[in-house]
Amino acid sequence: MNEHKVIDFHTHSSESDGILNPIALVSRAKACGVEVLALTDHDTVAGVAVAREQAHKEGIGFVTGIEFSSVWEGVNIHVIGLHIDIEHPALKNNIEIQGKARQERAQLIDQRLEKLGIKGALAGATSIAGGGIVARPHFAEFMLQQGHVTSIESAFKKYLGDGKAGDVKHLWPELTTIVKWIHEARGLAVLAHPNRYKMTNAKLRRLITAFKASGGDAMEVISGQQEQKVTSYLADLANFYELQASAGSDFHDPNSPWQSLGGFGKLPAHCRVVSY
Ligand code: AMP
Ligand code: MN
Ligand code: MN
Ligand code: MN
């Protein structure tokens, strides 16, 4: 086992809502001391081949990845697929299905924002996305540029976050479907940032039970900088449900220091770390 290595198994590039292109992301990861990196863009593997090649050039380890959007009991749940075969025909097909759902969702968000007096949001967000998938942060950036809000955070608070007009999740596949998609592509299904769903402990246990029953393999015990007591709690849950443990920064932007690449503590010694 190589458990002493510095890993980061949750990162984003400009192929989704990250700022850096895949090459710049890998270079930054290397500079930050990451020894094994996974690129896990939202619902796309468009940057993975380029990132893998760059990782080989720079001499760091690389794991293929994706962060799929799903829904479970009305909550938007993210599942990371690690070690997926990015050339697998089933994966390509499923990513196409997911892309259509995302596009349809973007149109709905656009219509809902228009009713609130915000015009041209889809065109604006698409332009900001620059050819990558269109995600809510692109809508937020558009609203900021147009002066509808004074910060990205307030765009989420007023328009895009939980329960707001631009929070459209009914188009995402069920959690179980996403686990199946990841397994079809020969990957490991990892429940992303379990602590960010603002669930009660009881509901989180139900989520993890459902994820495990679907065949889920692992969960993130560390997501970015978090308190030690959260890490201990999640490590205990992972062990109780016999899930492997993963760790990632959820890096999007060099200007967000709380998401620095590889910049989080070590997984507790009693965790069974996902292989790499
Ligand atoms: P989407 O995939 O279109 O649902 O967009 C989700 C992304 O929006 C997440 O991956 C985060 O990067 C970002 N996000 C979610 N909530 C917030 C928030 N409150 N403030 C800033 N960014 C957020
Ligand atoms: Mn994101
Ligand atoms: Mn996520
Ligand atoms: Mn993420």
C-alpha cells in the first residue's frame, strides 16, 4: 500500500466549473506537493486524457475521475467515479444522457431567472463556461457581471442555492442509477462530501445505507479543510458501513484558499483508503 502518499481525489478544471485548464491544474497540483491526483469534473471526462498525459510528463500519479450529479429523496447528491475507463462506450453514452439533462436544466434555470427579471442568463452562462459544461457557478458569474448580485455567494443565496428558483434537480438520475453507471465503466463509486448536505445524522445514515445498498464502494472522509471532529465522525461512518475512504480538496479556484490542492490533513490510520 502507498497510503503515505499525498493524494487529492476531488478536483475541477475549466471543463466544468473550475478556473484552471487541465494542464494548469496538474502543474499546480504538482507544485502543491500532490503525489496522486484525480480530475473529477462535473458530469464530464473531457479533461481527463489531457490531465493524465500531463501528470505522466510531470511525474505524478493520476487516477481517472468524474463527479456525477444525482438525486436521492429530493436532495442533490454528488457521486465521484474513480478509476473509470474513460473510453468505455457505456460511459460515453451515459455522459451524453447526463449532458442533455444538464442542458435541459440550464434552459429551465434560464426561464425561471427570466421571470425574476434576469434576462439572457443561459447565453451569458454558456459564454462564461467557454465550451465546458454549464453549471450554476457560471450563472452566478453572469449575474455578478450584470450587476444583479454583488457576489457569487449572494447569487446562490438569492437565486441558485437550495430551494431557490434556480435550484433545479429533478432532471438528475437517481443515486442508484449513477452508481450503476460508474460500475459499468469499471470505476469505484465514492459518495462525495457527505458533510455538505446539511442532513441530520439520522438522514445521513439513511443516505449512506441507500448508497451502500446500491453497491457504493467508498465515501469522502475528507473534503477540503474541515474540523478534526468531522473527519473522525466520517471515518467512523465509513468503517461502520464498510466503505473505503477517499479524500479530496474539491479544488475549483486558486483564489479560494480553503480548497487548496492536497491541502488537507491525512486520513485517519484506521481508514481503508481507496486504491491508487
Ligand atoms: P451544478 O453542478 O450546476 O449543480 O453546480 C454546482 C456547483 O456550484 C458546485 O459544485 C459548487 O462548485 C458550486 N456551488 C454550490 N453551492 C455554492 C455556493 N453556495 N456558493 C458558491 N458555489 C456554490
Ligand atoms: Mn463545482
Ligand atoms: Mn460536489
Ligand atoms: Mn466537486
